[in-house]
Amino acid sequence: MIQPGPLNLITDVAGLRIGNAQDHNIKTGCTVLTANQPFVAGVHVMGGAPGTRETELLAPDRLVQQVDALVLSGGSAFGLDASSGVADAMRFAGRGFQVAGKYVPIVPAAILFDLANGGDKGWAENPYKSLGKTAFEHADEYFELGTIGAGAGATTATFKGGLGSASAVLENGITVGALVAVNALGSATVGDSRHFWAAPFEIGDEFGGLGPARQFAPTKMPKTKLTAGANTTIAIIATDANLTQAQATRVATAAHDGMARALMPAHTPFDGDLVFAAATGQNAAPITDIDIMHIGHAAATCLARAIARGVYHATPSDADFFPCWATS
């Protein structure tokens, strides 16, 4: 039976650290995943409106096969600057891909749109570079969920979104974890209820224990926040398995099933839904195609659980446009 790791966080994958920084006045923030060593990474995009940095180099046929960090950020295109702050901090620390005696940190990123959530967006200078640097400098094994980091200004169609995470340890000892900033066009809950779409995958009462909704109208379009134009759910899947870049890309692809299980609708033309996959290789056991199938399934279920946990842990702040699940 698959069980969560000790923290039920993506950092149950040994060697990973997560850093968060947020500005609650602006209602935004960013989240950084880094590790003790460079790690293999892949990516798969299924949303129709993505915003990314350095994702092209994650293709299996590219020169660089490992990255130094991954960034999830609010701020739409402005938020891509968070990676610059992370790269500066990593270069100062002597981290990065070595070229001609120089360190060039490889820091792919994805952004979500939180510019219409009620926060003060009248900044004189882009705040995301500073937020990225701060997040990297505070990276640790333990981190909070909900209204924090890239989830600080996130919303869904019905409740505030947030930063979520979950993990699972497979029967063969491989650990899989998910990290997600939930800012969906659709909803993580069924209709007007507080029941999560992800309820069939819940372990214990990690997001309230309400169980599945008794019924729903499968032919009716779920509620969306289409008029707000403020969408995108971005995620990272991590494992300690020794994956190639092509295998990591396959895991990222499979993980999107978890997004579709936990959010309705998902992968719309108005979302930039994206999943990174990171593999540390700390578990050196040989990997077969069957193992990739099991890792991909665990990635999808972890992501579904993490999405619900991000909404479940959201907390209220001034000038919110949406209620919190916990206080509704």
C-alpha cells in the first residue's frame, strides 16, 4: 500500500529544498525548488496560455541535461524575473553550468496570472527578482502550504487557491512528490459544495476528509472564472529515481492526469497548465518501463492530492475576492 512520506511534502524526496517568498500587499509570490546537486528535469505543457523561461532546453536532445533550480511564480510575464534573482544568488554561491570558466545557473520557470486578484500592482520596480532571491536564500526541507509563495495570490472559480504539496513512497522504495500553485480557471470542488474532486485519492484527512460528493451533473460545464482572465495551475513532480530527461518528460506528461482529476475544467485555452518533473537519482536502482508507469501513476495521484491541499490550506487576507475553503 502506498503511503505518504514523513512530511507529506515534495521534500520527502531526499536532497530537495523549497523556498517561498511572498508580498501580501501585492498578493503574489514565488516558490523555488532546488537541491544539493544539479538534477535531471523535464516538462510538459497542456494549457493554452503558458508563460515560461528556459523550458526548451529541457527537451531530451538538448546539450544541458540537468538544471540547478525550478521556479514557480505569480505575476504573469513579470514573474519570470524571479528566475533572475535565483540565478544571481546561485551564481554568487558558485552554482551553475560551467562554460568557459564561468557559472551559468540553469533555472527554468513557469508563471501564473494573479494580476487581477485585488492586490496592489502599482509597483515602481518589478518585485519578482527580489522575491526570487529571497525564496532561494530561505529554501529548506519544511515549508508551509496555502497562501504562501507562488500560491499567495492564487484563486480558483469558487475558493482561494494556494500552494499545495503531497508525497508517496512506492512499494519498491522510490519516493514521488508533488508541488503545485493552484490558480485554476475551474474549480477544485464539486459544484457549490466543499467536496474536492480529488477526494477519491485522499489519504487520511489530509484535505478535510469529507469524501466524494454524492452526485454531480457530468454534462454541465463546471463553474469557471472566465471573465476574470486570471488562471493557470503550475506544478513540479519530483522523484529520487534515476531517470533520464526523456523519462522525466514522460512522468511530467502522466502527472497531468492528476490535474484533470482535481480541477474541472482543466487544460483550457485560458490556462497555462504546466508540469515540471525533477529526478535526483538518489535511488540508484535500475528503472524499467514498468517503473516509469508506476512513477507516472504516483505522480498523478500526488498532484491531485497536492491541488486539494493547496486550496484546503489557504488563509484569508485583506481585500480577498474569493472565500477560503477552511472558513467558508
